[in-house]
Amino acid sequence: MKFPGSVLVSLSLFVAETAAALCLSGSYRAAGDRMWQWLTLLFALLPCALVQLSLVFIHRDVSRDRPLVLLLHLLQLGPLVRCVEVFYIYFHAGRVEEPYVSITKKRQMPKDGYSEEIEKEVGQAEGKLCTHRSAFSRASVIQAFLGSAPQLTLQLYICVLQQEITAARSIFMVLSLLSIVYGALRCNILAIKIKYDDYDVSVKPAAYLCIFMWRSFEIATRVTVLVLFSSVLQIWTLPVVLVNFFGFFFYPWILFWQSKSPFPENIEKALSRVGTTIVLCLLTFLYAGINMFCWSAVQVKLNDPDLINKSQNWYRLTVYYMLRFIENAFLLLMWYIYKTDIYLYVCAPLLVLQLLIGYCMAVLFMLVFYQFCHPCKKLFSSSISEGLLSCFKFLCFICKPPKSTVLMDKAEVKSENTDEARSSSKTIDSQNGNPHQSVSSNA
């Protein structure tokens, strides 16, 4: 049975970040910065409440008679209780013979074109641990992008305005960045396991390293760009954030309405139509929050029974990173034009170059992951290099004018050249006299 290390990492980041947020908000209160205090508390407590809600929903605690567990969740102690339960199950597994086991069938990764199907016995303890791991993975994603990402942006913004980085704030920002990167990593692993549920997927350390580097560069540069832009053009920060957020929020709903599919009813039997709508809105809300800062490996598809798009779409990935690079470059350009005196001792061109190179490094590690380190790369219909090549060919085809237009332009140019030649010859004849006309008159 696999050691539940992911549960321990998720709990450690959750507790450390919450404690650091409370301490930092206390220091803001002592300094008289009430606005920074309340914003820090808001970005700490809102995701904490959502984490409790997700754990209760996944474990179906409302329909079970567990009042003590529900009370601890209301006291924001749900992750601690769940972690204790996980390790109790892990250390007591195998001591008592289980009354029944379930058999799961998984297919191995193809070797020489063949894929074998293997059967595995899963006991009750292992099944419960799997449920807990899944719940903590989803809680880590919620904590990362609905709490840690706004928190990191806020604290970096305060550092820029005050031109000071305190020890408490720097520790808090490091914890927030680690939480975001870990949440993005769990999002990648969840996407792989959901898309390839029929296969026995094992992620190697090289894949974890590539994802960690990819997400670190991507998120760090994105947050820095947003902070730099908002520090000089505060009035335009809200439109940029709202356009990004609501664009990604309504995108799955627009695709769902275009597909004319029936409303999904199989999410949870105990939920009414209103409850299902609320859950779907929360899901798209989280989807929009992820895409605000980085590429979400999980693509929401509301007309699918699993609510996840399982196809590998290289076009969407390419378009996202191209548009995000253009947006980051534009925001940096606006910052460079309107930068204030607080950046007097900052080499602006060098900083812009470093941020753009950092984003390119994120794209490079992403390409390395999909090309060499993805655990299911043998199942791809096309590799990332082939997909990107076809994407660029498609974009060039769109930008290239049609052949008929080119031929018409060439014909028009040719006719214009012919007319010009004829007019020039007539001009020469009129100046020198027409020899054919003089010969006929003499005859």
C-alpha cells in the first residue's frame, strides 16, 4: 500500500500558509494597515471554507450520521481530522482481514504495440485511502488558485508599494508560491489520471521535476507581470482581471449551450437541479481561477458525464500560450511606458527581458514534459512537436491570402503593365511618327 505522502504535503502547506496569513494580518493590524489586514484575512479564510466544503462533499458527510466531523469542519479543522483518519487507516491496514475486496482491471502502457490487461485486488482500506488522496488533491487545487494565488499577488503588490520586503512577508510569499506550484502539479496529475483512467499510470520523478519547473516559471512570471502593471495603472487592473476571469468562466457554458446537450443530472443523486447548478458554477469558477494564472491541464466539458474533456487538444494549448505571451508582453510594455519613480533604481529593459525569458522557460519545460516525460505519451495520437507544427501550419494558412486572390492580383498587375506598355508605345509613335502610316501614303 502506497504511503499517503501527498496528504501530508497538502496538510502541511495548508496549515503553514493559514498560520502565516494570520500572523501577517496581525502585524498589519499593529501597523495600522487595516485594508491590507482585511484583504489578507479574506484570501486566507475564503479558500479555507471552500476546502472544508469540498472535503464534506467528496466524502458525503451530510448524508452520513457524523455530527462530530461536521462540527470540526465548521471549526475549519476538517483537513486535520481527515489526515489523522488517513494515517489511522494506513497503519492499521493488513492487521485485520477484510471481509471482501473489489477487483479492478487496468491496462498497462503499450509495449511493442501490445497492451496487457491486469487485475488487481483493492481492499476497503486501500479504497478509502484512494478517496482521501483524491479529496486532498482537489482541496490543494482549490487552496492554490482561490487563496494562494491572490494572496501572493497581494503581498507582492504591498512590497512594491512600500518598497520593503520584510522577513514575515517573504516567508509567506514563498509558502504561497509553493502552494500554487503544488496545486498546479496536482492538477496535472489529476488530469492524467482522469483522461487515462483505464490504464495503470505511474508518474516518474523526471515528470514531477519538469512539471514543477514548468509551473514555477509560469506562475512566478505571471504574478510579477500582474503586480507590475497594477502598480502603475491601478484603474486598468480591474478590467484586465475581469475580462480574463469572466472569459474563462463563461467559455465552458458557451460550449455547453452550443452543443444543445441536456442539463447534467448525474453529478450527485442527492442534489437538486439548483444544487447541481451551484456545483457546476463553483467548478467553472475554479477553472477560471486556474486559467488566470496558468494553463489548466483539466479542461471542463459540461456536456460530458465526467465533466472533463479527455481529448488532447494541442490547438487550444498553443493558442492559450501564444495569447498569454502577447498579453504579458503588452502589460509589460504598458508598465515600461507609465512606470513611476518607485522604479527609478530598477533596470526596466533588463527586467522585461528576464520576465519574457522566464515565460519562455516555462514553455520549454512544458514541451520537454509532453515530448519526453509524460507517463502516457505512447497513447498520444500525435506528439507535441507534430501538434505544434500542425498548429503553426494552420495559423500560417489562415494568415496567408487565398490563391484566387493572389492570381487575381497578379492578373491585375499584368494587365496594368500591359496597358502601361501600350500607352508608352503610343506615346513614342506620336512623338516620332508612325512608319506604317507614311509607307501607305507614299504607295
